[in-house]
Amino acid sequence: MTVLRDIIITGLLLGGIYALVSVGLSLQYGVARVLNISHGEFIMVGAFITYVLFTSSANIHPLISLVIAGLFTFIIGWALHSTLFRRLMDTSPSMEIFEGKSMLASFGLYYVVQNIARIIWGSENRGFVFLNRTVTGAQIPLNRLVALAVVIVIAVAFYLFLSRTRMGKAIRASTQDRTTAGLMGVNIHHVLAICFALGLGLAGIAGSLISTILAIQTSMGLSYVVIAMIVVVLGGLGSITGAMIGGLILGLVSALVTYFQPSMTMIAYYVIFIILLLVRPKGIMGR
């Protein structure tokens, strides 16, 4: 029972982080139509912001730097979409051409951000000790339980934002039919910039949480963006709920496989991905 409990808690934590990363990518692609290959690099940026703020003389608490990392990456996302991706959209004769151009542009961002990070922080592993003790009566580190609690709070807050606020309703309307939403008075460019910025903001928060439980390095982004793509397809392209469900499923699978054979984890991801494409190409919540 103890092993099963540890697997479930670890799986929920990983699944929550995967969901944060994947919801961000789903917003960017499902609404803004940008398949952002550089998404993982902003997870890395969020992780290093937390590392630097905590280990420097400022000694800012990771849960405070989490907010700073989220705001910083949100602002970068807003600036990127309002300049680069909006310009590409305005000059593209069709949405298909825009998607191709934006993907190539995000490849460029991937290399730019990663190499700037390597110049600043190098390529070696970094890390810090945060709440590195187990809870009484359990073998689970306290930092993982805190990270899980933060993920749950963010997930609930994001759900309420999408379901209860005017901007959330505009985002959901734009996801279903961008043209009709525009005719109903929704400022599409504003909504697309918000979606892209929210995606990077969630990536920054996820990176901040990752830094509290795992070692980080400047090359960590690619593996997370691959996982996010698998989760987005698993949940259904453009489905926010599907991305959350897909993230939890992949997290539980990861914890289970890692317990028995850690080297098989990525293989398990791709096996699930291939089976899903064969059995249900639309994903869990795809329509």
C-alpha cells in the first residue's frame, strides 16, 4: 500500500506539472495557432529564475519567485505575440501558411533562448535544497507535496478564470470559432496575445515548480515540450480539459513505469502516443 500511495502521489505531481505545461501549449496552438517549439525553453527560464532568486543574496522564497517567473514569462509571451507572431499572421495569406511560418519562427526562438541561457548559466546541472525532508509517517519529500498543492491551486484558479470571467469566455469562444467570436465583438488579436502569454506564463510557473524538486539544466526544455505535445494530442488538439486529463494520465504512467524500470519511461510515452493515434486520433476530448 505504501508503494502504491507513493506512486499515485508522485504521478499526480508529475501529471499536474505536465498539465500546466500542456495547457499552455494547447492555448498557444488551439487558439493562437502557434505550434511553439520553444515552449520548453521558457520552462527552463522559469526554473533558472527561481534558482537565481533563491540562491543569490536576495534569497527570495521559491513560492514567491514562482509568481515572478510566471509574470516574467507572461510579459515575454505578450511581447512576442504582439510583435513577431501578429506580424506573421497579418502578412500570411492563409492560416495554413501562418502556422508554417510561426512554427519556423518558434524553432528560431528555441535556439536563441537556449543559447542565451547557456551563455549566462552554462550547461552543467544546477539545483538547490528546498523543504528536503519527508512528512511524518510517509516517505514523500515535503517539497513534492507543496508542489502538488500549488499545482492544484493553479488548476482550480485557471478553471475559474476560463469559466467565470469575461476573458475566459472570450477565449473559449475563440477556440470554438474565431470568426464568429470576432463578429460578436471579441477583440481577436487581444485574445490571441493573452492566450500565447498565458501559455508562456504557465510554462514559467511549471519550470519554477520543477526547480524545487529536480536538478535543472539549460538543455531541459526540449524533453518537456515533447511531453507537452504528446499530452496535447492525447487530450485532443485545442482542448484545455483534455490537456489536463492527458497530463494526469501521463504523469501516473510515468510514476508507475519509473518505479519498475526508469529507462523505459520515454518509451512508454511514445507507445501510448502511437496506440492513441491508431485507436482514437482525435484524442480523449477531441471532436
